[in-house]
Amino acid sequence: MNHQNGSFKSGFVTLIGRPNVGKSTLMNQLIGQKIAITSDKPQTTRNRIQTVYTDETGQIIFLDTPGIHKAKNKLGEYMVSVAERTLNEVDVILWLVEPSTFIGAGERHIIEQLNKVKTPIVLVINKIDTVKKEEILTFISAYKECCDFADIVPVSALKGENKETLLDVIFKHLPQGPMYYDEDTITDQPERQIAAELIREKALRLLSEEIPHGIAVGIDRMKTRPDGRIVDIDATIVCERDSHKGIIIGKQGAMLKSIGMQARREIENLLDMKINLQLWVKVKKDWRDSDFLIKNYGYREDNEF
């Protein structure tokens, strides 16, 4: 590490973009390990996820914000306020967009927010593996008009294309600073929260379209056995309707078993330990409109740096 001579850079970078544009995939690609959960359903990321990238140039702390969109309920309002407040608190904003010359209402809403901030903005055009190389220039010029970008980088989050270029560009805009975290830290999220998110990811992937928005996961108990070899985790999947509870459990418990099996595998990889996972399902009607319940499932306004 060359931070002895004062050239070590560090700072906070936020990743914004419409839901499903590939923010979590890009984050996982940059960090090189799976931290943010990915799914093709909207509202996958509800909290800011803090992940850390360190090399000899410096340290980048990524905040993956919930997507900026028009809010429909209390949970939505909370997610939008967290995302928009982050824009002024960070050193660099990465705005991730689809490769297109059409700039829709969702993008326009984000542009409005971006034009209010002084933070350097790097436009990241994702999914370039899906288009012809020569088309990329037309996408760049379409977006150039909207905002005063510090830099524009085309990438493929899925394939890891241009990952190094993007990291170089981020470091270019970061100030000199200290190491906030040890060099082997990749996330400051407590293990319980990551375990809950992984269970929710598996549920999102396996369940049908209409249920996932209405689920949250709470970890009731997470305890390592005295011999240190196995971690017992009891978790509850909370849903909004009795009919949803039946679907989550599935025929003779088959769906819940699949969710549990897939989540257990991922949590074991993450903790590098054997996991005994017990899942329960509870109905709490309208939890997304209750301040108390939203806080209870880990979505808090005070999640500051």
C-alpha cells in the first residue's frame, strides 16, 4: 500500500439508476464477491449497502442506494429519501443507464435530482455486450445533453467488461484520504443483515411476480454452536396476505424448502461455515405502510456512514 507517501485516495461513491439497470450486478463485479443481492424484480435493494474496494491506489466505499423513483407508500418514500440524500454526501456519483438513445420519464426524474448536486457524476452505460460497438457513441451523445458529466464509461456489468477503466475513473475523482477500513474488509454490513438479504433474494427468485414486493425477512436468532462448527439461524419471512403465506410455504412445504436450501448454500459460502437454517412464514398485513414495522425489518433512516 502506498498511502505512506500521501498519495492514497479514499472516498464514498454511490451507485444510482432506475430499478433493474444492473446496479447490484456491477457492485458485485467491482468488489469481486457477492454482497448485493440481484434479482430481475424491482425493489430488490431497499437499504444502502456499504461495500469496500481496496487496492494500492486507494479505497472506495460503495453505497448502493435504493432506486430513485416516485414513491407509492411509506416504504417507497423512505427508499427515495435515502437515495436522494446520499447524492450530496458522497465524493462521486455513478449513474448507471441502459444502452439507449431514448431517455424516458424515470431517467428525467433522476436528471432533475442530479442537476441539483455539486458532486462529480460519472455516467456508466451498462449492458454494452447487448449492442453493436458503433452504437455506443450515439448513446453517449444522447445523454451528454442532459447533464454535465465528469466522465462517461461504457461497461458490461454481467461480463466485467471495462471494469478496470471504471475503477481508474473513480479514483481520478476521489480525494486523498485515509483507509477507512482494513484492506481485507469487503462489507460493513452485519452478517445477520446479509443472511436476511440472501434469504429474501432466494424468495424473490423462486416466487411468482405478485408476492415479492410484499415480503421482508427478519433474523430471529443467529448463534454459533459451542464447538464453533455450525451456526444456527432462525429466520421469519413476513408477507402481507394469508394467500401469500400458502404460496411461500408451497405444496407440502416444497417452496419454503427450496428457498431455505438455496439460501443456506449462499450463507455457508459467505460465512465459510456449516449452517442450520430454520425458516418460518408469518402474515403481517400492510407492514410496508407501518413506520414501526419498516424499522423492525431493518429499514432505518439512521443508517448513516
